[in-house]
Amino acid sequence: MNNVQGGVIQRSFLFVPGNRPERFNKALDSGADAIIIDLEDAVAAEEKAAARTALMQAAFTWPHVLVYVRINAVDTPWFADDLKVLRHAGIRGVFLPKAEHAEEIARVRAHTACCVIPIIETATGLCHAQEVARASGVERLAFGSMDFQLDLNCDGSDTALLYARSQLVVVSRWCGLLAPIDGVTLAMDDEARVAADARHAKSLGMGGKLCIHPRQVGAVNMAWQPTPEEIIWARKVLAASDAAGTNVVAVDGVMIDRPILLKAQRIISRSQGIAGV
């Protein structure tokens, strides 16, 4: 399973509180590749039932935006009731927080055919990431960076979270999943910070990012688009390779071997919005 729609792999995933249905259409119109109706952190305990009702009554009519729901974790009193909203025809899949074991995925899948995106938020979840990623119905992994740094009592810097992010990238690749989704940036009004965080995640091999405000979506989408310089380089490499035929060729003093050629092809494909690369 993968979350590819219309030939484009989803990069930006925008959270919207489940108890704020007036924001659903605004989120769908934000430019995000996908939205996540949140029943977990964004909704107080006394409002969770109302949030579920609002979700079930909503109509999602944007054909090019995927709709997911983040339910509450399996060890919470709201988990069982949250599973009922997955009957909504407009729901593509479910983000499962605090995922640590494959059996948790199975509990979700016993109630729905929706795909599951486990959120790795603890040391236990990271150590069991292979098991979780290989569970039936898993579409992609996500990184819950805020809860993860709380669990580890680390400072949340790029260095502190480098190992975890890289592990999720490697596990996802090994299990044949799309590249994982990075966690949120809390700075809602600092586009430069959002862009820098997204570029860092991309540099490690991550494939998208969670957003908490529509203002973050543009910077996240842009981060996963090849830059003009990358496109120029890729075209130069492909042209030189075509002209050389079977002969060895160099571009800008660098020998063009198979990995370099494949990298150039991937850049061009991504610039054209072709999925699966």
C-alpha cells in the first residue's frame, strides 16, 4: 500500500482539530497534500465525543486531498470509540499514535480496511520499528518528534534526533514503504524555520512532514521539490549520458556512473510530479 494519488506522493500533512469542523474545508483548501482530522492531542477529553460526531457528519469533497484521522492510542479509554469513525467513506487512513508493537496495528485493522500510519514516539517504538513497519496494512511511518524527545529527555535538536530519523528512513526502505513523515515544527509564524526543518528532514531521506498550521504548508511542499539548480544539473547529466552512449562521460569533472544517472532521473521525475521515485 502507498499514499500516492494523482501521480504525486504526499509531502505535507496538515492537522486540524476534530472538534473544529468549521476548519475542515479551510484545511482541505490549504494546499496540503493531505489533512489529518485530529482526535488526540488537539481535543480535550470532554470534547472527544463531539469531535467524533463532527467527523462522521463531515463531507470531504476535495478529490485531490487525502483525508486521514489521528485516533487516540490503544491504551486510552477513547480508542475503541475512535475506531468507529473509520467507517466514514471519506477517510483514507488512520494515524496511530504511540505505536510500539505490531499487535496494535492488528487491533486497528480488525475494525477497518483503512491503511495505518504508525507514529513512532517512544524509544520502545523505535526499537520495534521493523516489527511495526512490517505489520499488515501499514502504509508509511511517521515520527512523533515532540513526544519522542520527551520520552528520551533529550533537547530535540537535529543532532539529538538524528539517529531516530535515520533509523526510520532505513527501516522504511528495508520494508518497502514510502519514506517516513517527519514530525511537526512548533514555530507557526517562522517560515524560514519550517523550511529549514523540512530541508533537513529531506536531506536524511524523509519524504514528508506534519504541519500544525496552513502557513507551514507552502514551505513544506517546496522543500520536497527539486531546486532549479538540481534540475539544471540533472538535465545536463542526462544529456551528456545520452550523447556518450556506451562511452564513459564526465559532467563538471565528475564521472557519471549508474548511481549518478539514476539520481538525475529521479530529480527529473520528481520535478514532473511522477510517483514512486
